[in-house]
Amino acid sequence: MRTDKNIQKTQDNEQYNQYGGGVQAFMKAGHWVFLALVGLIFAMLVYFFTLGGYFSVSPQEAVIVLRFGKYENTYTSDWHWFLPDPVTSKVVIPTNPQTLQVSFNSGITAEQLPPPGPNGELPGLQPGRDSYLLTADECIIHASWSARIAVSDPTRFYEEVLLANNPAGPDDIIKENGEELGRRGARTLLSQTLKSAVIMTTASFTIDDILYKNQEKYRAAVEDCYRKMIENMNIGVTVEEVRLNGKVMPPMVTQGHFDALTAITAQQETMRKKAEENKARLIAEAETQAAQIRGAAENYRKRVVAEVEADKVYFETFLEEYKKHPKTALSGRYQEVLSEVLSKIDQKFVLGAGKGGKLWLKLSPELPKPKSSTGAGAQNNAGGK
């Protein structure tokens, strides 16, 4: 009996010697793993209560801090520390200007248009593929728009807008039964609002105003409408600019007709400018001629007035002399008139000589002045002969 017990003890000692080393090694390894886990947990706790709660705010963003999901504060600069998740969480909202784009263009290019039908009918627009705008005179146009917006009040923006999970990224996609229903987020809201502003404004302008006459007024009206809509929403967003990208285009199947109209309009504008230039030139010439006529008339008026004034003085003087000595005044006037008349006579005149008339001779007549040097030389030569 004792022998059996000795044998069993010997066997147990052999098994212990065989597996004991492994067990001891395992226990030793487990001890070190435990110490490592304790150190890791301690380091995580230290990080959690020190560096883990620090964050900085860049110049082009705002950070909204939530404590247990409730709004705590908004920070726009500097370094800050809060207990990290799950105690506090942060929502980063970009405040730098961002660009939104909306398009009302056809879904295919001109090269992809199908040919006309058997009766010459043109292909129309397809819902779901083509987008378009309708003008006040029921014409269809295509256009692309962009708007530059910025978050001016991050707190109101966070409280009033159903933000995406990541406000700095694209909007969240809403799905139901694996089918995409749309997107949810601020960019979707602002883009759809811009679309509404473009649609409503376009409906108040005619096709001629949009394409040719008042395109800048059309763009400004869209911008003004979009600003008012965003202001009425009061979501902490500011509209900086609304732009019309590229050209406003009619449907592609009617593009040729509009191109012809554009060419005719350009020719009409050229002719109108030429007519304006001719108008300005003729008006300038007429004004110059009118000024010359007015100047000549004024000079003539002054000359006539001066002559009349001189005659007035002369006749008033003669009248005074006549009142005093009528015969002497008339005789003197007679001699003056006779002298003036005879001074213009270069030859002799016989008046009524056959009937006992008188002979009038000009005393000391002046030699006629030569008309030119050639004529004077000829006369001199003739006198010498």
C-alpha cells in the first residue's frame, strides 16, 4: 500500500516537473501584461485629463462646444481645454467664404441631340434629365449660377440649421430601403434657396431682357432676391455675391434661330451707332453754320445801327442849320451831293447840250488806278507811244 503511494507521488512529481515551468512562465508573462495594461490605462487617464481636452481654433472656422449634448459655448480663436468625449463634444463649422453652384442646363450636349422626327418635329426636353428656366414671356432658357456665402453667426447657424454630421464636409445622404432620397445639410438648404431665387426672378424678366438688353439687371435682381430670402431665414449666413456663370442659352434645338437674331441685333446696333455718329456730326455742322450766320447777322446789325446812328447825327445837325439858314443849308447840301456824285465820274458828261443845257466837267480828274502791274506797264508803254 505504501509502495503504491510512493509510486503515485513519484508520478506527480514527474508531471509537476514537466508542466510547472510552463505554468510559471505563463504566470510571469501574465504579470507583465497586467502591469502593461495598468500603465496603459494610467497613461490614457493622464491624457484624458490633460492633453486630450485641448483644441485650437483656426482663423477660418468656429468651434461649438457641447457638454453632454447641450450647447456650452462658441469659440472662434485661441487654445481651449475641456473634458473630452463623452463629457464634451465639438462641432467645427467653417466660416470662410464657400461657393454654391446650381445649374439649369440640358442633360445632353448638342452633339447628342436626336435627329428630327419623320415630320420634321424637333426633340423636346425630358423631365429628370434636362433642367430649364421659364421667362415672363413663356420662353425656355438654360443657365448656371453660383453664390458665395459665409457663416457670420456660427451659434445661430448651428441652432437654426439641421447640420450634417460633419458640417465641414459634404451633406449627408438620406436613404430609405437602400434608395437615395436626397441630401440633408446646410449646403443643400442654401443651394435649394438659390434655385428658388433664380426661378422666381427669371419668371419676371422677358427673354429679350435676359439675353440682350438687361442681363446685368437680371443678375442683380437674382442676387437681391437671394439676399432677402437668406436674411428672412435668419440662420446666421451672409450672401457675398451671386454670379451668372457663362452665357444664358436658349434650348439647343432653337440655338440657330437665336444666333441669327443675335447677328441681326448686332448689325442693327452697328447701324444705330453710325446713325448716332452722323446725327452728332450733322448737329455739330449745323451749330457751326448757325453760329456763323448769327455772327454775320450780329455784325450786319451793328453796322446798320452804326450807320443809322451816324445818319441820325448828320440829319439832326443839318436840321438845326436848315432851321437857322434854309437857303444856305440847301445850297451847301447841294454842293456836297454834287461833289460826291462827280467824284465818282471818270469821264465828261454832256447833259441836255442840244437844248440849251449845261456842260459839267470834272476839275482835276484823277488818273484811273491800274488793275494790275501788267496793265499798268501796258498803259505806260501806250503813253510813251
